[in-house]
Amino acid sequence: MKQTMTIKDLSVSVLEEMRIALYSTGTIKGYARVFKRLEKLTKRRKEVYYTSEIGRSFIEDSSYAYSEGYCHTRYCLHCRCIQFIESYLADGKVDWTQHYVLPKYDLTSKELSDTQITFWNLMVSMDLKANTMDGYRRFVHYFLMYLEDKGYRSLAELKSGDIITFIALVCKEHYQPTSLGAHLPGLRIFLRIHESTAIFETELPEHLPKKRDILEVYSDKEYEMVLKYLESGNVSFRNKAICLIALETGLRAVDICNLKLGDIDWEHDCIHIIQEKTRKAMNIPLRASIGNALIDYLLTERPASSFEYIFLTSHAPHEPMKGRAGYRNVLLNVISDAGVEANGRIFGTRITRHTIASRMLRHGIPLPVISGALGHGNPNSVMIYLSTEDAKLAECTLPLPEVCHE
């Protein structure tokens, strides 16, 4: 019976099972948006019923419109949705357990599979970040699948032109050309493993298209609307603290995720962190607004817990809010409830960082100070956030650095 259910019917059934399992309304809404993406994918493919090939394509569709290429959170959400659907199709029950190992689409060639394992072990030995390794592994896996589709059984069969053809194909099926810069280093590492393939490294493009969009920000009026709403009492202390940290410090979502009780230096009115992205220490002034919001949350709302992370889920078992998507949803809901319309703009800490940079520039704060306040690893990276303020930049007499995407 279930094999005749459409993708839409499956989505409705799984979401209903989530309600029965007492998932929070916010979580269900979040997954509803993911299922909508699955429905759009099947519509583009002109298919109605679920197949393993659709599941595979959906998992591979992990590029996020407002980030550069691969998005790990989106990737995991897609995997979870496919897990829900496939378990429901199997026996009418949804498997809610967390599977951090993603579904495997194994190579048939043992030699290519062994090379893939060697590449993985090499990345581990290089002590790369988990998100970086996962992105590199996916990109190299696409490459090996491409070689298998050509009938190759080993890397010894690699020919001149294969890499260029692969890059053209992968841009058509999986990535935007502007996002390749984040993935090509992984293929470069892979090719260097063997002497016979290292010679093809020269086929990797040296220069990739640069995309410099005009980045959206919140206007001063919208910014004040959000602050006024946060003071209205219609927001939980937790969500108020999260939003104020994002709006007034420009911290990345991952760094808000990682905030621990010991990071707050109440004596010196400062927040001490090690940034996840740059691994650099950063000291952030603890403004009264943020400090008061944190005190309200910690003393009256935060559940008693042995966890050292500041922000916990509002529903039992009250675990740390470690998913960046959760922080994005908090901002999305607050901004929307404050009456600020999206108008095609993004929600989340990317736009709050853009807004902080824009406001600081308009208040005459020097570029190096703005860069330091945003915690950039490269001082020149501030330029991407200031693309909305070209007129103001034109008034500066100091030489400006070239645009550098952090």
C-alpha cells in the first residue's frame, strides 16, 4: 500500500507521526520546509512516487542558496528526512534514532574503494575539521563515481581531459561554479596521493568565478523594530538573549552554539571565546542588554542541567542547542514576529553580521576595527560585508584592500 503513496502523502504521514511522537511545533515546521524541498525536487524530475534514486539525489542536493556551496546542516537534514521516509515505507514506523553515518552508495571497483579509504585516512591524519573532511569526501566520491560511469576500474586508467570534463559535469549536476573553490582543494589532495595521478593536478582550474552580490542588511528602522519586539515580553528569555547576541555582536551561529557558562566573564563584562571558524581567541564586550538577558534566562528559565553550554532546548531532555539551524529558526521567528518582511532576504546570523558591519561603517568606525569586531581571520574579509556601502567606502581616503571571501 505504501509503495503507491506519493511523495506529498509520505511527507504528510511522517509529519503526523512527528506530532504523535510529541516533537515540538518548531521542529515539525522545520522539517515541513525540508519536505517541501523534496517535493520540489521530485516535481523537477517529473516524478510522483519515492525511489531510492530520488533519495540519493535529495541527499546530494546539499548546497544552500545563501552559503558558499556545501552546507552540512542541510546535508544532515536531508539525510534525516530520507531516513524517516525509508523506515516508514519499510514497516509503517518511523525510525527516529540519530544516524550520523550517512547512507552509502558504494563504488563497485575494489581498487577505487580502497583509494577512497586511503584518502579518508589521509584527511584524518591531516587533522582537518569534520565539516571540511565531509565536503572533500563528497566531492572526491563524485569524482570516483564519474570514473566508474566511464567504465574505469582503477586510477591508472585516468586520461588527460577527464578532470576538466568531470568539473563541467559536477557543476551542472551538484555545484555552482562559484562554490568550487571550497571543494577543489580536496580533489587536489586526492590526486597527490599517487604519483600516476599527481600529474593531472595541472588540470584543476587556478581561477574560479568570483561572485560579489550586494548583501542585504536590515535597515535602521527594521533593526529598531526587532529590538522593540524583544523588549515587548513576547519572547522567551532564551530567544531574547540569542537574538541580542546575534544583533549586537555579529557572532556566527556556530560560535553562539558553542557558548559555555565559563565563557561569560561577569567580573570584567566580557565574553571570551575561541572562534570555531578561525580558531582564534576573541574577547567580546558584554553589553548591559546582553548581560541582563542572559541573567534573566539563567536565573528564571534555563532548566537545571549539568551541561556547560549556555543555551538548552526548551523541551525535555533539555540538551544543548548544537544545531545551527535551531538558531536560524529562532532569528527567523523573532524577525518575522517583529513585523520585518523577508523581501527575498536571508534569515540567520549571516544577515546580522552584514547589518553589524554596515551600521559600524556608517558610524565612522575604521575598517580594521570592524574586521576585529567580527572576528575575521583575514582583515580583508570585511570587504564582502560592506558591499552595501559602496558610497561610504568611496569617501574613505585610506587605500582599500581587494575583496577577499573568508
